[in-house]
Amino acid sequence: MDDNLRIQCGACKGFAPASQFKLHYKFKKVVCPSCFSGRTEQEERKKAAAPEAAQPKKPAGWDKEDEYLEKMIRIKQQSTPQAKIEKIPGSNLVKLGCFKCAYKFRYDPIRKMPQNCPYCNIEVPNLKTYQL
């Protein structure tokens, strides 16, 4: 392919070399590298969240401690993956929802198989088997 050939992305309307375009599972079309990595979505979320962050007013007596605790809760919620895990009766397998795309698949926590999501290929994090 010609490296000088630049085409327009269907998602963000930006231009990138044609050799760098990849098929994205959510958009269901080929997109530029920035859309594929999620940079475009993150920027749109930040723009949408900025006006919302200024709107809520703090109650009387709100201080720096409360601000710190709220920030720590927000960070913990963002860092903790939210996946649904259901035990399959009569077997050692569990039904696991992917942390990124929410695709549901069977997962063996003892053998740790499959290691990646079959749909979006993101790595399955280590699950504590004693909680299952």
C-alpha cells in the first residue's frame, strides 16, 4: 500500500495513513488509530462531563476532607473493573462479562482459560477463586 495515501476516518472525520486503519468492533467499520485506541471517545466524554461537573452544588459544611473522600471514591470506582460473574451450576466454570465490551463467555478460574476476551481480545484480569 502507498504510505502517502491518507484517507478520512468515518468516525472522527480526521485524516490518517491508509495502512494504519483497523476494523473496530463497536463502530463496525475501519477507523483511524486514534479512534481505535479510544482517544476520540475519551475526549468526547471529557467534553460532555465538563459542564456536569460544575453544576452540582455542595451542601453546607462541605470541606476539603469531604472533597478528598469524594475524589478517592471516584478513583476507586474507575479503577475497579465492573464485570458480572455468575457461577454455572454443576461445573467449575463461571459466566463472565468482559470488562470492556460486556461480551459474556465461559471462563475457567482454576485453569484461567481463556486468557483474553474472545470478542475484543482484552486480557482477563486475575479473579480471586475463593470469592467464586
